[in-house]
Amino acid sequence: MKTVDVIIPVYKPDERLKKIISRLRRQTYPVNRIILINTGRAYFEQAFKSDMSFFEADDIVLRHISEDQFDHGTTRRMAVSISKADYFICMTDDALPLDKYLVENLIKPLTDKKASAAYARQLAGKEADIVEKFSRRFNYPAVSRLKSKEDMEELGIKTFFCSNACAAYDRNVYNGLGGFEKHMIFNEDMVYAGRMVDAGGSVAYVAEARVLHTHHYTAIQQLKRNFDLGVSQAQFPELFERVSSQSEGIRMIRGMMGMLCKKGSYAMIPGVVINSACKLAGYKLGKAYKKLPLWLIMKLTMNKRYWKSYKE
């Protein structure tokens, strides 16, 4: 049986992390090791001071780094270098496996040699509002799909879509492509997937592999998140300048507006309009980041540490 490790970058965790680990231990396809790369040792030890023994089990590897050391690409590269498994799964510390079949379903396209990367369906939790639930359904539908270079005309940027909230990778292909990019502000998963597709590989969206993953971003947080997204795309024009992205966003907004009108939730429409405007503004500003002064970039970004080495 091929081995599978799970990699989870951790930042200011709570009891949910233990719940994620417990569910990973009950998978029908066994997880070999769970590799935790924690940013900020003091907070972690304070959060679990009465139960640090939980993280001393043989199947857990725990490494601490400082906040200055964290980087979306480099941190995950470090975790992969610790793993010796045939396949590895990247997750975030707020993505909860829905059932015991997550690993089995997620790696099936890899073991069947149909894809070299696969990502899970993300479902909104019970606490999510109807806008967040619609967004999850739009981006993570109930039907699985295999994506390759032949789908670029139809899918545009979604051909490269892959989310490290929960995604599995073939270790040999990863090594052959050189792994995740170093020093990434954001979007290391899509950049890697884009390079893999360019090399003739395929990305599988596996709707049967499910995690609960909900965000509650304010309009300003959306602006900052999309600013970093725009920066990441601007830094890899060879991947992103040849595929359409804004048309997909427009389609989602139209669908969302239609859903709200159908449900009679008219009071939520202004919030959607404001959030959408902030997303677009952030994305456009991020794409043009080279024209912006550093003081403005620092106001717009979610990841201020990334810009320490930036030169105007």
C-alpha cells in the first residue's frame, strides 16, 4: 500500500486542530504521519498546555517556526522535505474532514494514475450564512471533474484551480516539477497546479472527498485577500495572462444575486455588492502592485511579512 502523509501549517490553533487529527486517524485509508508546522511556539504551548502529550504521539511530527519564517510556499516545501510518503495531503488548520473516507477518495485519482494532484470539496459549516454557502457550492460543486490543458478554453483560470485547504499530491511528480515555489505571498497551490498542467498533467476535483471549511471575511479582508491573489498572479504572467478569470467572478455574482432575490433576502444584496467591489478592487490593485508605493502595499496586503525584502 502506498503511504500518505498529511501536512498542516498551524497558526494560533484551538481545539479544532485536535479534532482534525482525531478524524485523520480514523480514515479508511491510513495516514502514515501528520506533519504540523506551527508558527509561534508560545501561543501553541499556551493553547495546549494541559495536553501537550497529545502531540507527542508517534504519528505526529511537530515543528515550530517564528512568524518571520512563515511563507506560503517555503513553509510547505519544508514540510514536504520532512515527509517520505508516496503521496502527501496539504490541509489548513481550519479544514475538518467530514467523514472517514476523505483520504481514500482524495488520493484515488492519484493511485489510478488519472491525475497528479487532487483537491477536495469544501462545504460551509452550519454557522455560515446563505451567501457563504452559495459561494462554496459555486466553487465546489457536487460533481467531480478532471482538468487538463485541453480544458483551458472552456474553464479559463479554473483549469489551474487547486486548494491547499485540502489537496493531495503525487510525490514523484512534485519532485520532478521542483515543488511549490519559494517565497510566495499566496496561491502556491494554483501556481504549482498551473505548472503541472503546462507539463501535461491533470488536476482532479474530487467531490466525494469532503471537508468543512468556512470563512467569514469582512469587505476589507476580502480586499486584502484579493490584493495578495492579484500579486501572486502578476508574478507568474506566463501562467495567468493567457487565461480568463474575471468572467468566472461575474458569473458567481449574478448567480448569487439571483439566489438572494429568489429567497427574498434583499437586505443582503448591498453587502454582496460591497464585498464584490472590494474583491475586484483588491485584485486589480494586486495585479498592478509594481506601480504602487510600498506604504500603500502595506495597507493593502494581508501578509505584511512577505514585503520585508521588497524593493520599490
